[in-house]
Amino acid sequence: MKNKSIFKKENNNKDYDKFVKLILSNKKDLKEKLPELIKGKKEIQKGVYVGSGVLLEPNIFFDTGEGEIVLGENTKVKANTILRGPLIIGKNCVINSFAEISHSQIGDVCKIGGEVEESIIQSYSNKQHYGFLGHSYIGSWVNIGGGTNVSNLKNTYSNIKVNGVDTSSVFMGCIMGDYCKTAINTSIFCGKVIGESSHLYGIVSQDVPAFVSYVGPGKMYELPLEIAERIQKTMMKRRGLEFTAKDSENFKKLFKETISDRKKAKAKKGKLSFN
């Protein structure tokens, strides 16, 4: 696992810009990556390439009008799913029935359902259930609860800002770090940045620092390091992986380097309360 926050700091400004660029250039990047990823895979119909062990259930609709679709080894796509290229889905993934995934990059060992549009989801992350995710970057080991929706368009149709900086785009979802979790029916406003190992509940209308339980605007509680580690151990065990001493060391470093963010956000210490 990583030993640093994915959000680097330079001159006290966080480096969100690269993630915004990744989201905005996603379709172009996909088209550049696809020719290399197609190699060694079987073309089962025009523009659809699959690795060995891929299982496709009935009534899957492949739309290759804008680009190819690549499915990694041992990935399973369940019945009545819509996949629109350009699209990359990694190895050992499960795509649930009635999902619609468009112009996105999905890492290895992910479980995906609902609607995903022009997004990047890193390996070992799950979005199994209904709900919309658009124009977003999602880190590794994230679990997105059922009914979670991420807005990617303002009611005013004006450009969206990330960390106060105009992205020059009317479409922008969220940037979410590794190890995050969202509760059922969480709603995330467009352009929000969610720090690593944070837990989200309800309506998320502001940026959230790392290692925080967010229960409403201006109401955050620090997520203790020992609890964050315990959750990660459980999640890795479910994937047949071990949480090592090195992983624990990395968590401690990440927790330490984000202390100032929690202080700035006035995250409370103590037991989480929804009152």
C-alpha cells in the first residue's frame, strides 16, 4: 500500500490539479492506452476484447461507437449490463446486473454496479449498488455504499471549482482518496475532495480531510488510527490478503502527515455522534 497521501503539498497548497487533469483527459487517455491493452486478448465482437477466463452472462450490450472495450482476465459481467467504450475494466472484477459503465477506467479486483460515467476507479475498490458516479477519481480500497450519488453538474451549469480553483469544466465529480467509505444514501456535491480513510454520512457539501467521520456540514470527528487500521485489516482479509507491519507503518505515516488538515477543519475527538 501507499505510504504517502495521494494529495501532495507544495507551498501549503494541495496538489489536486493533477487529479482534475486525469478526470478531464480520461477519454483521451483511454484511447491512448487501449491499443497496448488489446494485445493478447480475444476479440469477441467488433471492438470488444476479453482476457482469458472472462465470463459474460446473457443480454450484455456493448457500445463501441466511441471506442473499444477491454475486459481483463477472470472478470465477470452479469446479465443485462450496458458497457460503453472507450472502457477498460481490469482483472478479477465483477460487474453487477443493470450496471451502466461508460468511458471509464476500472482497476483490478473491483465490484461495480449502478451508473459510472467518465471516472477512474483504482484497484480493490467497490461500488456494488445503485447510484451515480460521474467525472470522478476514486482511490484504492474504497467502499461506496448503496444509494451513494456524486453530483458532477451544478444547477447553474457554471464551471466547477476544486479547492477554490476553476476547473474550466461544467462537469466534475469528486476526488476521493484511498480507504474511504460512504454510508448508504450519501450525497456528495460536485468538486469535493475527500481525504484518505474518511467515512461519509448524509450530504457532503464541503471538502473532507483524511481520517475523519463526516456527519454533516461543519460536523466532523477524527477517525482514530487504530480503528482505521482495524477496518483495513478486515477489508484485506476479505480479499485473502494480509495487513502487514509495513502496512501499519504506512498508515501511521499517513495519519501523522494529515494532522494539520484535521485541526484546520476543527474535527472533534471522541465518540462519533449523529445528534
